Amino acid sequence: MRFSAGAPVRVRRDFPEARGPCHIRTPHYLRGLDGVVERPLGVFPNPEDLAFGRPAAKVPLYHVRFEQPAPFGEGAARDTLLVEIYEHWLEDRRDGA
């Protein structure tokens, strides 16, 4: 697993659905936003492949925490949003980004 608890990450700003049929588990509203890994959850078959009956490599999955109001533009300063996101959708913010 590439990330550990507390790692600063950014959700990849990519829209593969614009390139053709696909199945994506990463919400549109989080793409391009910064978050923090709350905890690794283990490795699971990639649902983006499973949805099309393709062989699916096992991919690490994380709970990623987002501070409000970033995702929705509302909420109190201490509110957070916790989302499960697969590793291939996360970029390491420690890389100077």
C-alpha cells in the first residue's frame, strides 16, 4: 500500500467517462480536491474492471477524509466527509503538488 494514515493526497482530476463507456467509483465532486488518508482498508479487485467482466487486479482501497466546506461549499469548519477511494485515483501531495 502506497499511503499510510495521515498521508496528504489529491484525487486525480480525470474524467474517463468522457472517453467512452466505463464504471467509476470515484465521485465527480471530489476530483481535483485535497484530502488526507484516514486509514488503509486493504486490497480488493478493481470494480472498474469487474463491472465489465474483465480480470481485475487487486487494488489498495483507503478511507480518505475531506474537510468541509470544500466538496459541497457548505458545512461547519470542523465537518468532514469520509469516502472510500482506490489507490489509482490518488496522487501524493508530498511530491510538491
